[in-house]
Amino acid sequence: MNRLLAALLALGLPAFAIAAQAPPARPPIASKAELDRYLHDTPPGRSPLDALSPGGRKRFLAGLKFGERGLRGASLDDPGSELTHPQMVALYALFGLEAYAGKDDGLTPARQAQLHAERVAAARQRGCAPARCPESAIERGYDTFVTSGQGASLSDAQMDAQVQRAYDQAFGAYRTAAQLRQVDAPDLRLLHRATGTVTKQVRSAADFDQSRRVLAEMQRRGMADDKDYADLYDALVADRQFNAAAALRHAHPKMDTVPLPAYVPAGTLPAGQPTALGIDARAHTMRREPVDLDGPLRIVVIAGCHFSEDAARAIEGDAQLRPLFARHSTWLSNASSDLAAVPAWNRQFADLPMRVAWDEREWPMLDSWAMPTYYVFRNGRLAKKFSGWEGVDSLKRSLREAGALP
């Protein structure tokens, strides 16, 4: 639904207790017609899709986007929240996405069994079988929330506002501790996922408060483990509440996060200039630095996905592009980006170091943080914007149109 979805391949990209299945020895599903045929021909209980809950399966299938070259987009949030690693591999293999199942992704069997038991208990309370219970009001709201803004041509600021409205409309009745105590466990987990998304993206004080209330209720019931605090931690880092993030990490050390670099406070910053975090891996420090866009030529590249890595690799290998970008470009990721990933990028692309926007609101001249997007500025004015990675020839053509190449 937005830049903080678990995976959007276009940008870069169950019976809960069933045994994990090996990836199928079949070509990847590459079209809606092939998917429909697979769903029709595969008996119940024989597909990796069956490892998802009914709602998770529905949302995963609805999020698949096919293009001329096969699958071009998918939300991997439900699989990541419901499946073990082997089950994720088996599911993604249906679409040729095995590489997207990171070695540390997936639930432990014990955690998955806990979630399954919660669903069984909730279904018993509602008087229905787990696989046949109609969606609750919260799950219907969650379905709407995760698709808010899809297909709309919105700026990131407009998208943030849309996401906040969608959250408030779907979950505004669950804002107090007393209201949260009435929510069953599966719905509370969905509410936790939605709250994590809106808090990381919008980062309002009200959303931070709601995130803490939801986690407190999960903790009261014995539902929460340290990893459930990861979204709140990420949101605190993105909001530059570094001390609060460090305290949360200390309280929940099994979040699998790495210590933040020490923040070195900036001196006086030039008025009116956007800023970004620069990370010194050797000193293990980070500083807020101004970014000057007023020179004769500046190229800002929104980066961080594997397509932008392909672009950076090609640029560094091209005799014409390498000196141009080394001298005139700023490679930038959004404020919610994983700071721990920046040193690895900078080691790989020494001439194209990555910085992280301090706050996207300082960058109103950038209307999209999709990756990769290129903004070419001439004397402080935007000369051209273009997106995607289609090879060196296409990049050079766009740069010539912007007057950045002869």
C-alpha cells in the first residue's frame, strides 16, 4: 500500500500446522491466467498457499500484480507474519521469488503454533471453525487499510495523509486500553501490524501512543515477544528519537537489531537547506549534514532497492557516468530506511555513498521516494525527474534531456 510495505517488487524489488513443502518442480506462475489455472487444478491441502490463514491467503493473492514479463509486484507482509521459513520458500517458489525469503525470515514452529492456537480459541468463542469464520470487523478494516491509496496518483505527503485517514476510519474505535481488552488475539495482532505501519510511515504522536497501548495489551496477555517491538523501534529511529530507541532496544534485546551509531549533534545548520544523516562506519557515528542543491548541477538519486544497486553498479562501471555521479550526485534513502544497511552500501559503492534523509518533510522538492528515482537540479531548480532502471543507455538519454550530459 505504500513505501513501507514488506516488499513491492515493482520498486526493487494454511492449515498452520502443515509440514513445509519443497518448492514445486514447475515453471513460476507468470500471469493471472496461470494463477487461476493453478488455483483451480490444485487440490485443497496440496498448495503452499494453504499454509496461510484464510485472510492472509486472500490478501496475498489480491496483492499479486502481473505484467508482460511475469510477476511485477507483491506484498509479502502476510507470509512474513504467518509462515515458517521453509513454508515461505515453498510459497515464493510458486512465483520464482525464493530469493526474497531471507535466511532469518519466518516464524519459529513454536511461534506459529501459538498463533494457530489463538485463532482456534477465537473461532471457538465465535462459534465457527477457524477456516470458515467470517472476517471480523477489524479484519475487514485491515483489508481496507492495506489497500488504501493503491492505484492512486498521490505524492508521498498525500499518501501519508491517506494512510492516516484509513487507519483512523478502520481502527478509531480501538484507541483506549479498555477497548483493546475487548479485542480477541488474532484481531489484536492485525491491529498491531496496522499500527506499526502507520506509526513508521506517519510518525505522529498519537500513533506512537497507540503503538505503545497495543503492545501493552499484548504484553498483558503474554502475546508479545521482543520482536513485536521492532516496528516501534524502527519508528522511533525514523523520528530521530535515538535515546528512546536505544532504551527500547535495551528493554527488548531479542529484537535482532544492531546498536545504532553514536549520534554526533550537528552544529549550526544552514537555514533552508534539507539535511541527511551521514554515517561513518569506522567511527561508528552518524551526523546530520546539510545537502546543497543550489550548485550548477546536482543529481539526487532515491535508492536502496536491488534495482538501484544495479544502477549504481552500472554507473561505477561506465567511464562517462562514474565521474559525473561521483562529483554531482547525492544518493539518498527515506527517513525510515534501515541505518544498518548504509555502511554495506558505502563499502560496495565508495564513489556513490548513501545518506538517509533526516525528515522527508525537509525535502518538499522530492515528491516521490520510490526507488530508484532521479532528480536533476540545475542551480537549485528541478530540471528533470525520472524513475526506474532500464539500463545505461536509457539513463544517459534521460541525463542528456536534462542537460547533465553532452
